[in-house]
Amino acid sequence: MKLVIAEKPSVAQSIAAALGVKGKQDGYIEGGGYVISWCVGHLVELAEAAAYGEQYKKWSYDSLPILPRDWQYTVSADKGKQFKTLKELMHRADISEVVNACDAGREGELIFRFVYNVAGCNKPMRRLWISSMEDEAIRDGFAHLGDGKDYDALYSSALCRAKADWIIGINATRLFSCLYNKTLNVGRVQTPTLKMLVDRDAAITGFKKEKYYHVRLDLSGAEAASAKISDAEKADALKAACEASAAVCVSVTREKKTAAPPKLFDLTSLQREANRIYGYTAKQTLDLAQALYEKRLLTYPRTDSAFLTDDMGGTAAKIAALLMEKLPFMQGAEFTPDVSRTLDSKKVSDHHAIIPTMELAKADPATLPETERNILTLAGARLLFAAAEPHTYEAVKAVFKCADTEFTATGKTVLCGGWKDLEKRYRATLKTKPDAEDDGDGNVLPDFTEGQQFDRPGVKVTAHDTTPPKQHTEATLLSAMERAGNEETNEDAERRGLGTPATRAAVIEKLVKSGFVERKGKQLIPTKSGNNLVCVLPDTLTSPQLTAEWENALTLIAKGQSDPDSFMQGIEDMTRELVKTYPFLSDEQKDLFKEEKPTLGKCPRCGCPVHEGKKNYYCSNRDCGFVMWKNDRFFEERKTAFTPKIAAALLKSGKAKVKGLYSPKTGKTYDGTVLLADTGGKYVNYRIEVQKK
């Protein structure tokens, strides 16, 4: 019997279906000489620092650096049952070999090996290496299983990546958290991501607006503009000169241009487009795509490939035909999809691009929640765009001379709408229209000819301001993460940019949750703490260069051309140096991340600021005893919450208007005014203002 271990239950089910295995059991499927089971993502992980000794349970500078000699592993708390199932299956007497059917890539290798090693399995290991989940591809993969040992170098590179991230993450986080008395999460991916937001914010803050001008000629209804002019007087002088002159056409150039259809979606491009069009966060898009995947309506979402495998042409054509029927914006469109341009096995890594599945034939998209329907429509529309003709147009540029100055008019004539015609149909159905990246039409210029003259043309001056860069949105940040450090990363590296398609959303969420970044509409803006963190960290940790260097080294390890031990030695040396560089801080530096508590008002006794605590409102002067308790009997008897708004009013004027006060005497509620009756004692008193008759 062969034990086949997939990375996820859904993949195990696809393998079982392709191999005709139907005997469902608790945690596995058995039949026909196969037992097919699954991990649930990372079943086994590197243990936390506390596993290496009591001294690491508390965070302290003196316990750093933490550099494990014998690495410990732990089974994820909520996944113990599935690990137990896999371990029992591995040790079952009738299992002769184990097939690693986890994702074809570095992380898939790591997930399987951790389980195999921690379960103490020593049975022969085989490797299924496929990038398509089509039945034919699965069967072909099983007909050509590789020897597990052939992937030892790939596992070494995966293990180095995991250990290096653990060492840098735990040591840097503890080091800077201890120094500044605040939890400061530092990571190889999230810290350079934060730096990109901080740099953009600084560029906006430091931006100085400048005026500039264009002089514009009206030539038979077309407009020809001068280059930028920074001086208003010069612009006015040129306007006057042009009004008394003739404009002559000195050249007309026509160039045929092509806008190729967009590629299919990988996860990052789907997240970018969903953010741009619908305003969804990267995490929301991933969650929606995952929900559609679990309903079998969308292919696996955590992919960095924008192509399908060569064997998927037939399936893709059927899905495109199905989308023509199912997507409302395609009603009445004359269009013959050509899916061949979406196929390229060489450009598919662990998983192919994201497209709808044939299950769509049985489903009614109208019954889906609107958010899921939007993502399914977006993925379906992209498949149709990608299978459409290129958009072609003629770009025309006419140059005129007037008052010894050049003026330019540009226009374009669409020759073939191609995929942009479909995109227009899709955009017309959207409730809110996103900014068009390029509408593809532009103005059609009159038929200008060289030597054509215009006497005393209409002239005007338009004034403009230079504009600052825009704050990052999730769409632009995801693009920046994808490109970061790519110039320094070898082309054959498995991972490029910051993070992976599967982790980028979580990185952004972690920065928001940690209080380093805040969302304002679609914008992502660094907080004061975020700016401060980037300022105090060394360049090594804030630059994407570290990721680029690691990826280059890990690629060589995966090819068996570099030594894993020397890579890890370099990581340990870097960590020791980091800890040694930051032995202490001045008192002023230590307070950099001290939280500024909002002031509710001034203390009626000493005039110092009053802050809100968990259970009270207290004077910030430790020598002053003024405190107002939230659970004061006066408010509890009147069934009224003692809110910060009431506290602020009492501090400001000694009185607060309160609605819905309960009367213990009458059992009724009423609106009244609460007075602060502070006598300077241990407890503050309150009373209801008596209405004068």
C-alpha cells in the first residue's frame, strides 16, 4: 500500500478522484492500493523560544541572542488529531512507502518533511511533482514518481529559510521590545513593507507644491500644448506672441500600437484589482477566494502563476464558453475566446492561475453573497479578457511651430477594440467606477498635414500645480511588495519580492493590528509608532535587500551548489552582531514608544491632566488623590454607564446632562443634570441638580 500525503484536504480529494479511490475514512481515503491523507497547511512548526529553557519564557536583553543548537518542533495546537492520524498511517504495517504529494515547491517540501521526521517515519519516500490538478496530469504524475531523496537539497533550502526567519524574527523582536518597553514586531518581510509606507508618507509630508503653466493653441478644434513653463510672465508673453503669429504644422507622425490582453490572475494581481475596483482589503479578497475555492467554484487561490498548464486548453475553452452564458455583462457580445495565449506550463510553479471551474455550470452566481459574486465575476472576466484579441490603435502626434516655440497635439484612433471592448462592458456594470488605467480611446485628431498654416490661432494659458505622490493603497503596496528587491534577486530564485502571494495579506493585517499602520478609506498610512520603528531599526532589517540575498543563497542551496551550514552560520553571526550593537538606550530614547494617553480634562483639585484607566478616570499627578470610579454606586443605582463623555463634561464645567437616568424611588427614567460634588476626600460625590420652580 502507498500512503499519499497532500498539503490540503481538497487536493487529497482531487487525487483520490483521479485515481478512483473512494473509501472515505476519518482523516483519509483508502482503496485500490492507496491510502490518501492530508496535512492542514503547516501541521508541524518550529517550537517557540520557551521550548529551549526557562530563561527564555520572559523577554530580557540578557537572554539574547537565542540560537538553538538542537531545534525543537511542535504540532500546531488545533491540528493534533490530523497529525495523530498521519503518524498512525505512516507506522501501519501494510504501508510500504510514503508519497509526498504536498505542493510542488519549497514550502510544500518543508510541510511534508516536518511531519515525516517528527512522526519518526523511515519508510521509503517518493515525490509527486505536478502543477496542474487536471485528472490526466495527476495520473501522469503518479506514473512518474520521483525518488524523495532527489529533493533533499530543496528541503535544506526550505529548512534554512524557516530557521533564519525564526532566528531573526524572535531575536530582533525581543531585542527592540526590551529596549523600548513595548512589543515591537520585527520581521524580514513586514519591516521593509512598513518602510515603504513610511518613505511614501515622508515624500508626501516633505512635498513642496510648485506652479507651472501651459500655453495652448486652438487649431481646428484640436488643442496643441507647449512644454511646461515655470514662470507666469513668460507664459503670458508667449500667449501674446502667439496671438499675433501663425502656427505651422512641422510634422505628423502615426504609429500603430498594441495593448496586449492582461494575464490571468495570480493571487497578488487579484488582490490588487479587487482593491482598486471594489475597495476590498488583501485579506478580504483572499478570504472570499478561499470561500469560492471551498465551494469548488474557483481554482486554488494561493498561487503566484499567471498562466495555465499546456494540458488545460480544453478545460479553459469550456469554462470560457460557460462564462459567456453566465456573466451578465457578456449578454449579446460577439466574441470567440482563444485560450491558447493563457497556456504556458513553463511559467506555472506550485499552482496555475486563478480561474472559475466547471462547477459553475451547476451553480447560479446570483445566489452567492454579493462579495463572493464580485470576486467570481472578476476572475471570470479576466479569463475572457486574456482570451480576447489585443487592443490596437494608431497614435498620432502633430507638432506645430508658433512664435518660435513648439506645440504638440496627440490623439489616437482605435483600430481594433479587442479585449478593451469586453472590459468596457464589465466596467459599465460596476456600481462605482474605478479610475481607468487607460480608457484606450483618447481624442481623434483632424487630418493635419505638414506645412498646414493657422493664422492667429485661439490661445489660452492654463495653470497647474505639481502634485505629491499618493499614499499607498493595498493595490499599490502589493505591487511594491511584489517588485521589492527584484533587481538584486536572481531570475531563477523560487521567491521574488517581499513575502509570497499567500502571506502578503497577513503581513499587511499584522502591521495594522500592531498599531504601526492605519487604514483611512483605501489608503494605508503609517502611525507615529510605525514611523518611529523604522527610524530606530538598522537598514539591514528595513531594506528588502536581506530578502534578495537570502533568496539568492537559498536558490543555490536548493540546487546543491551551496552549503546550508555556512548560510546558517552567517545568520547567527548577523544576529550576534545585532544584539551587540544595541546594548542600552538613553531615557529619552526609551520613551519613544510611550503611549500618549488622551486627556479628558483638568483635575478640579490640582489642575493636572485627567486620563481614562480601565476602571476609572484618574489624575496624572501621583501626589493628588482625585479619582472617579466607573462603577460608582451613584451611576449604578441610576442604571447609567459612567462614560468618558460624562466624565469630560463634569471636569469641564462641574455638570453633565444625562439622558435616561433611572429613579429608584419611582421606577421611571428621566433626563437630568449630574453635578460633581467633590469635597476633596478619598471618594468623589455626585448629585442630581434640583430643578428650580
